[in-house]
Amino acid sequence: MPSTSKSSVKKRILSGVQPSGIQHLGNYFGAMKGHVELQQSGMESFIFIADLHSLTTVRDQKKLKDMVINLALDYLAIGLDPDKTVFFRQSDIPEHAELTWVLNCVTPVSMLEQAHAYKDAVTKGSKDATAGLFDYPVLMAVDILIYKPDIVPVGKDQKQHVEIARDIAGKFNRIYGDVFKLPEPMIHELRGFVVGTDGVNKMSKSYGNVINMFADEKVIKKQVMGIVTDSTPVEAPKNPDMDTVFKLYSLFAVEDEKKSLANKYIAGGFGYGDAKKLLLEKMLEHFKPFRDERERLCQNLDFVKDILKTGAQKAREFASATKAEVWEKVGLNI
Ligand code: ADP
Ligand code: TRP
């Protein structure tokens, strides 16, 4: 019997990742790396692929399948250990959709009207402001509440969704009696965001200013060489703190390496092209074990699918235990 009770000693931490395309350095440093490090936290860690949420934006069967499998490959390649983290696909657990209906029935429409994603879509006059997008926060609340985690690490943009989950949990508990635990959001602010290759915006698929750590080396080279820099000539001294190449290099380098590169900038006679070459080298060296592992996993997709299935079996024990409690409380259990 899974320990869904409050007496469980180990804290539980859970997060979901919506498949949305090829991952980049912003995703890696801003979310993925932290998710994987959770398995060292001594807490029970759950990470899942939120493919039901992707249906709000992806309407292409092949694309969705590719995105899901690629995201699984990315996480396993960077070190997610399925023996330490319960790693699964949301749609493998039917209780997510089932409980969403029940929680829909206690969620005020006014609460969902305040949710950013839906509000933005309506403001932009989008024809894609579907019922699914409107209900996105309730599905996300279920994703969280069904596993009774203590902590939910999310990016800043998702904080509101965790607050909505807490509100829905509180409302349900008040009406029917205590079932759900109110989770705490853990906002990963990083040391600021990862800057994009345009040097202006945060790295994001929507700005097309990304470096994809699992792309072909040729593509990565093109992305790195395309980083926008100022026009200070090679001979002149440069300010490393103002430069995008240096900022990206700093994500990988240890203190001594950073200092050594900064000194080259300050001394002059060192061009941005030279800095880009160092960044490329450093980055490829950093990701080499991950890239090799991903390559190996790509040849074993059945193995990857089995990992997700095993993760789903473990997750389902928790989900079905919570569902049974909810069904009992609301009277669906005659
Ligand atoms: P994109 O902006 O490319 O569509 P997503 O919105 O899918 O990226 O991001 C998924 C996660 O990765 C979020 O939790 C977000 O916090 C993190 N992330 C994305 N881009 C960055 C960035 N440039 N810097 C830091 N974190 C980022
Ligand atoms: N909406 C989250 C995002 O876009 C993904 C997500 C779905 C999630 N369900 C979740 C995150 C539950 C944390 C907990 O990033």
C-alpha cells in the first residue's frame, strides 16, 4: 500500500514537464537539471511528462508521440535514474482525467478566468481558447494533489497554478473532509534566466534564440557562432560581464575557468570568435556523456518505453489510493 498518509516520514517532491519541442540550454539549466538533482535530495521524487496538457496546443499525432519520447530520452540521458525517481507519463494514469472531473465540480469558473494562460489567450482573441485551455489548471491541480506531495518545484510562470491547486484542495477538503495535502511551490529562480543567442531576450523556442544541447554538432556550432555580440574589434579590451558568450560560458565553467576567460577579455587581442570557440568546446565536453547516453537510448526505445510503464505502475498505486479516498468522500462508492 503506498504511503499517501500524512504520517509518511520522507517528504515527497513532484513536478511535471509539458512536452513542447526540442529542449535548449534555458530548459536544461532552468528546469531539467534541477529536476534530476532532486533525486539526491533524500525526498521521494516524482517527475512526469504532462502529455495531456500538451493536447491544449499540439494537434498532430506524430508530433505529440515524438515530443513525448524525446523528452523521456532527454531526461534519462541527463541522468534521471528511474530507480530513484518515479518517472512516468501522465496519460498512463487514467485517474488524472477522472479526478479532474470531480475537482471541476468544486472549482469556481471565476478562479479559472483569472489564470494567466487562459486570460492571455482571450486577450489575444485566440480561437484556440478551448475548454481544455480553460480547464488546464484543474488538470494540473489533480496532477499535484493526487500524489500528495509536500513540495512542487516550478518555474515562476507556474506559481499561480500551484496556488490554484492549493485553493481547490482547500475547497474540496472543506466540503468533503480532509483528503488533499496543500503543497508548497518551490520556485526555481536560478541566478536569473538563461539569455538567448540574440543577447537580449531569455532563451526561448518562441524567440528562436536557442542552443539545443542534443542537436547535431553542426547545428550547435551554427547556433553558438550566431550569438550576437557587440562590434568591439579583436585587439580592444572587452567587458566580459556585458557579453552573451561569456554569460553562457559561465553556466558551464568552474570559477578558475571563468576568471581565466575574463582575463582574456580584459587583456584584449582576444576576439568574440575565439570566445565562441571556447564556449562550443566547453559545451560539447560538458554534454558529451549525455549526448552519448541519449544516442545509446535512441537505439533502445523499447527500453525507454518500459521505464515509463514501470514508472506508471508505481505512480498508479498512489493515484488509485487517492481516487478511492475521493470516491468514498463524494459518494461515488456505493
Ligand atoms: P520555451 O520558452 O522555450 O517554450 P518552456 O516554457 O517550455 O520554454 O520552459 C520549460 C521550463 O524551462 C520552464 O520551467 C522554464 O522555467 C524553464 N526555462 C525555459 N527557458 C528558460 C530560460 N531561458 N532560462 C531559465 N529557465 C528557462
Ligand atoms: N504546466 C506545467 C508547465 O508548463 C507542467 C505541469 C503539468 C506541471 N502538471 C504539473 C508542473 C504538475 C508541476 C506540477 O511547466
